[in-house]
Amino acid sequence: MQVEGLSINLATIREQCGFAEAVDTCLKHGITSIAPWRDQVAKAGLDEAVRIIESNGIKLTGLCRGGFFPAANEADWQKNLDDNRRAIDEAAAFSADCLVLVVGGLPGSSKDIVAARQMVFDGIAAVLPHAQAAGVKLAIEPLHPMYAADRACVNTLRQALDMCEQLGEDVGVAVDVYHVWWDPDLADQIARAGRMKRIFAHHICDWLVPTKDMLLDRGMMGDGVIDLKGIRRMVEAAGFFGAQEVEIFSAENWWKRPADEVIATCVERFRSCCQV
């Protein structure tokens, strides 16, 4: 039986499965929407991955990831832009809903976060014409401030939406609950994103207390403190009814369990903790 409204980001079972096996596991549990990472696609081969997707009638709620724009020198800057153009082409090959952008942090030994944010804006502006020509939407994913230095210097929906307003309608946001649940401005900014029609993706997991590793200890929905149903109500009130995409990095728990158990749990928790 197909599970409507649920997508699996393949990072959730990346340690257990290659691309084809991950797809098969999702299909076994009635899930026909996924979001792979580019390294998973590369291991399978882009052409083969596209064949698997098309032959099984699967929808991509996103491709992870583009971004990492800031650079310490011109050569690295051009390299980063070229990689983003390749990511756009890969997203286009899958007809993905969006290319998720993890925008990057401080380049080299820089301590200038304002300049890093400007490089993010300039980088997205530079590759946007390529994305528009390919029919690919770009989704800025603001990350929790703990990642500002090394992964993403865009840390709130407000910051991301300010960029979107200047860049144009083909640039929006991925609302990942792990990164935004704490934000006192969250309700207003989700509503703003809705008015702008810029919510391109909604990612779910949970924030554990205590969290033992800020990158690799995300919780299964229902095991932590995030008001998942409350945030979903905000997202739907803003006009986004796309799939909720489970994205869990869990080195010491879920990545050590059988993929079949992980996906079965995702389905159960989606139904009990996330649907409104």
C-alpha cells in the first residue's frame, strides 16, 4: 500500500544500502518519493540511477546537494560554481522538485561571515540562469547556527528568504525542522515563505536531548523535542502540501539497524507523529 505524503532522504539508510537497494527498500514499504545524495547517485552511475527512478515511477522531492559557494581564491570560486552547475544538470536529469543548497561556511582562514554570506548570494546568482534554463528550482536550506562556520553561514529562514526576495522566484527554501525548530521567528517566516510561494521542501527528523553528536545524532520522529505536527500545520497553512522528507543522520543508532527496520519505523512515526 502506497504511503502518501512521505519521502525518504536516502541519507537515512546510507550506511546500509547502495542506491538500488535503498530504492527497493522504500518501494517495499510503499514509498515512491525519495531524495538521494549526489555521492549515492555517483556510485550507481547517473544514467543507471535515472533508469531506476523512471522504471519504478519514483518522484524526487529533492537532490542533495549543491552549495558550498564561499571560496578563498578565484580558482576555488570557479570550481565551486562549476560543481553547482553539474549538480543542477543532475537534478534536471531526475526532474527533481529542487536542488537543495547547503550554502557553505567561512572559506579558508576567514573570520568574515558577512563576506561569506555575500559570496553565497553571488554564487546562487551566478548559477541561477543555468538552473532556470534547466528547469531546476534551487532550495536554500538554512542550517542551525552551530554549522555557521563550516557548513552554512545562512542560519535562519529570514536570512534565506531575504536572499530569495532579491534572487527571484526560482529560488526558495527547504524547511528542515532540525535546523529551524528553535527559531522564535519561525511562524512568521514560514508564513512569509508561503506568501512568497518559496517553500520547496519540508525535511523532518527530531532533536534528541541530550544530543551526543551535532552532525550524526539526529533522532527518529517522536524521540525528541520538536513539535513536528505544529510545524507541519504552519507549513500547510503557508500553502505547501508536498511530502514530508525524512532525513536522519545517526551514526550510533539508526545507521546500525537493518534498513528494513529503519524505513518501517519511518512510516510508523510519520503516521503517528507527523501527519496533521
